[in-house]
Amino acid sequence: MHDTTVLGTLRARISGPITPRHYHPDDEEDALLARVLITSWSLATGRTLRSDVPPRLLTEDELIAFWADDTDAP
């Protein structure tokens, strides 16, 4: 019986993930780094960001409230 999963090396090489035209490999690394930093800060401070919008669409006040370092406050 023939393997019908891959229909030849040419087609296997052509197939791949569909990515936006503006995709850049650094975008993935930046997104991962952002997730790590946000998660670490959330765990350290107990604060969270809104989950209904991506972080890049949050307001300036929301970002300041989240990232403010008040550990030196009296």
C-alpha cells in the first residue's frame, strides 16, 4: 500500500505554516519575551492586565498602573 500522507518531496517542501507577509522571526521571540515579563511581573505583584485586548492596545494609564514599581513606597 502506498503512503498517501505525503505526496512527494516537492509538495512536502512547498507546504508549511501560513504566516502573515510581514512576519519576521524576531516577532516570535519578542512575543515570548513579553509573555515571560508580563507573567513574571504578575506573579511578583499580583497585578494583572486586561485579557480582552492584546497588551499593545492597552491605554497608557493601564500600562503605568501595571508596571509601576511601588516596592520602595513607604
